[in-house]
Amino acid sequence: MANYHFVYKDVEGASTQWDDIQKKLGNLPPKPPAFKPPFFKPAEDEDSKHKDKARHREIRDDIEEDAFRGLCAMVSPWHDRPLHLGDGVFNFIVELPKETSAKMEVATDESYTPIKQDTKKGKLSLLSVRSPKSFYFIFLNYNINWNYGLFPQMWEDPSFANSEVEGALRDNNPVDVVEIGQTRGKIGQIMKVKPLAALKIVAISLDDPRASLVNDIDDVEKHLPGTLTAVKDWFRDYKIPDGNLTNKFGLGNKAANKDYALKIITETNESWAKLVKRSVPPG
């Protein structure tokens, strides 16, 4: 059998055989320690200095907010947000921000009821109105003038016939709310509002600078003249482009006061509670 003998070489190609033998015999001194470069410390500048506590808190809050938004993807804006905040204040969830035309709404037939853009005949739906300058039926994309959305935990039971509005049945949806404040909301944003009137439920954000001036329907007419008429006219006509007739309003085609709005809130909140307990069938 052949006798194999390996000769190792260093990086420069020279044989290490002699050194290997001497190492085995213990005749060579121990190797010096491996070279370690000194610890690198970059020059300190403003960006590398430790941030103050306030900045750390701000960063932490941003991280927590991002985490919260991630969790929100698994929360129903309709079912999982509280309605009442106390002292006549309610949570309002924005579906359509003011000055937008994409027809966004809660998808009541999907898990977690996300807010999505409605579709018509397979196409994304936009709000539109008949052009006032045209004799013909020419419809233009039209922005809504207020924040539009819903109060959570409220449901219009379609089996309920309201004798006060000529026996009209409710429409199997969350209750519509129009927020008439100055600030444009964001889709899914939760605002603290107080109801002022009923047509749709008309409310105003507590953060609006005029909120302290308006507490009922008469205050709206005084401090925001023409607003209720504009809301009524807009919602009367906005379904015409889809081939529907104009909407009709009960109560003599007029807006009702705050007490009536609160009555609707109470009734539809009770209907929602029965719906989620399955004591009444969905429409």
C-alpha cells in the first residue's frame, strides 16, 4: 500500500513541514496573539447623540400607533367600536371624507366589515350628480361636502316600520351620519361628535371651532345657515345617476331636532344589540 505523506504550505507557498515537526516536539515558542484592531468609535455629531426623553417618547408613540393600526385590520368599525362616550358624545367613523367622491362604505357582509369602495356593474363607484347646466341627463363626479359615515353599534332593522315617516321600512344598514365640521376627515378615522338634528343624523365634531355654538337644530340654522337644506338636497338627489328616484324624507320633508336624533340612536342601537345576539334575523 502506498505511504502518503502530506506537506502543508503557507499562504506564500513555502513548506510548513519543519515548523509542523517542531511544534509537535514543543521546540517552537507559542504563537503571538492574533491581531485585533482597536475598537472603532465614530465621531459624535448631532444625529448620533442620544435623543432626549421627549423624542424617545415620540418615537415610542409612533411605533405603538403603527402597531395599533396593524391591529385595526382585525377590528370591525361597525361592531367593535363603542357608540356612547358619555355626556351626549358619540363615536363617529368616517367612510367618505368631505370633498371626495369615491363611494366608500362598510362592507356589512364581510368579516370585520372593512370600509371599501362600492362597485356598480364591476366598476368602482363614484358619487355623481346631474349637471345643473345641462338640459340632458349628463352626470358629473361630485364631491360630498361633509364628512359622511356611521355611528358604530347601530342597525336599521328592515322589519321596523316607522309610523312617523309614513310607515317606511329601515334599510338594513348602519345608521348614516353627516358630520358638518370644517375639518376633512380620513377614511376610518374616529371622531368624537355630538348629534344636532335628524335628516340623516347630523352631527359636529367636538374639535370643530364652532362646536360650542351649536347644540340643537335651531343653533345649526343660526350659526350655519343653509347647511341643513344643503344636506337634504344633496341626499335627495345623489342616487338619481344610478337610475333611482329621488329620496324622500319623512316628518314633512324637514329636519327633526336633537331629541328626535337621540331617539333614533337609541332605537337603532337596541336593534343592533338584537342583531348581534341573533335574536332578530339580518335583512
